[in-house]
Amino acid sequence: MAEPKLELNSQPNPNSLIISAPPSTPPDSPPATAATGGVWGSSLWLRQRPKIRVTTEFDSDSAVFFHRISCKVLDSLAKLKFSFQNNGKGELSDAQLALTSKYLSLHYDVEEKNALVNASFDVAPGLQFKALHEVKSQQGELSMVADLAGPAYKFELSSAVPSVGLPRATLKFPLGEVSLEEKEEEEEEEQAKRILSVNGILRGQILNGVCTAKYRDEALDLRYCFKDEQMTFIPSISLPSNAMSFAFKRRFGPSDKLSYWYNLDTNYWSTVYKHNIGNDFKFKAGYDSEVRLGWASLWVGAEDGKAKTAPMKMKVQFMLQVPQDDISSSALMFRAKKRWDI
């Protein structure tokens, strides 16, 4: 540091002196080196790198691990996902690579060497174009969707590629949808005959419940659902087979629920009891008369939720299966799902 120096005031005064220090200068920055540049570049890359999500699932029944690695790319405009399976011997199988976005999706099967391309975009306000193409089979589907009197009413025309008949027409409205399509019908002479087929589904409010009618392949399924805060009752019938069944659900509190299903045509029945312990634990027990099997399971983590919302981002299910005809062959199985954010 330089020594301070003495200066005379602008107006001479023999009895006053001013002591001033020289202006300070910042120290010279060290020259940039390859090492410091590399550290700065790597830290910048880590901050800009998209987050990678790794999810692993294991099922003790099949003894197979399922892995999924995904991240957002192109400024979060698309998502890249790679998934595969491996068994206890470390053999890899079912490798899939997918790139999905709002308008274009690509799915590639590594083993089959096949790709599925799905595209969708708006041609004009209220008019949407969709295309689906499978590379290996050279088959796909083209469709146009138009809004009619608002987004609640839609009309869709879709055709297979290569075309094998008339396009399928579908009208969607708030109470359901109706579609008209051409299908092949085999006759006694084994000659295929193309006929028009009508399919549809209708929903409506009746009394305090919802009635649903579904018609497909000349079969009509009728279903009525009554539900309040404590009870749910769902009778259903299929025509022309006249097969009838009903489901009954009873809630005994915020944590306990009992469900029962019975088929009057086959006399098969099943029941399930559920008990929730907080938001992350669930106990279930049931019996199915068709397969003559009793079972009980314990969920750690929300059964229908994602792993990221579970404790430690991990979901576990333990299940005990007890065959009625051979109790000695009872089996204890478990499933686990874990997610890491890197």
C-alpha cells in the first residue's frame, strides 16, 4: 500500500494541512485458465440441464423390473422417454423410445424396429386434423374433427389408410356420442359382406341417478347408478342375453368402505373391504367366487396416485392370496415403485 502524502489546500493557510490517500485500485483479476473455465462451464450446464426422472417398478409375481427414464426437452415443449424391462438374469427386453409433444408424438420399438407416428394440429378455428401411421405395417388412420355450435358438439370423420371402405362418422354431444361405420359380416358362403353398423352411448339424469345406455355390435347394455354420500347402487342388464348384475357400495365413515358385486346370470359374486389410514396407507381385503380366491393387500402410498406424491417418492403394495381349494398354496407378493429426480 502506498504511503499517504500531504497536499496544500486550494487556499493557502499556513496553519492547515490536508492528508489524502491515493485512489485505490481494484486488484487485478487472475487470468482465466482452462481449469476455471471448465468449472464455470460445467456448473452452468448443470443449471440449464433439464431434470431427469427415473422410475423403477418391481413385481414379485413376474420377477421383472420395469424402468422408465424421462426428461423435458426443447424448452419443455416436448418430453423424451425411454423405457425397458429386465429380469433377474439381467436380460433386457421391451425397449421403447418415445418423443411426445402437443402436436407430434413418436414411439419407437427397439426390438420390433417399428415406429408409430401420431400428429394433430388445428387447420382452422374449430377444425382439427389427426394422423396416425405405423411404419412397419404401412397402415394408419386420418381423421378430421369439427366443432359444431361450440366445443361441446363435435363431428368427426375418420378413415383407415389404405382405405378399405367408407369413413367412420361420429357425432359427439354432451349426453354421449353416436357413430356410423362400415364393417365386414361373414355369410354362410364365407363371403365377406360389408354392412353399415351403428354404435353409440347415451347418458342422462333420471331421478337421483345417472342412466347409461351403450349399444355396440347389436348388443345393448343398460346401467343405472344411484349415489349419495353413504351408498352407491348400480344395477345393469345386457340385451338380448338378459344377463343381469348389480353392485352395492356402502361407506361407513371417511375411512371405511364395503363393496359387493353379484351376477344373477352366473351366480358369481365378489366383495371388497377398504380401510384408509391417513392419505398414504390403505388396507384392502376381498373374495372372488369365480376364481375361488381370497386376498388381502396393504398399500403404502396412494393406490391411484403417483410415486412423486408418496412418502420418499415410493409406493409399495403387499398382497396375500389364499386359494379356497388349496390353502397350502397361498402366496405373498409385493410390488414396489420408486422415483428419483436427478
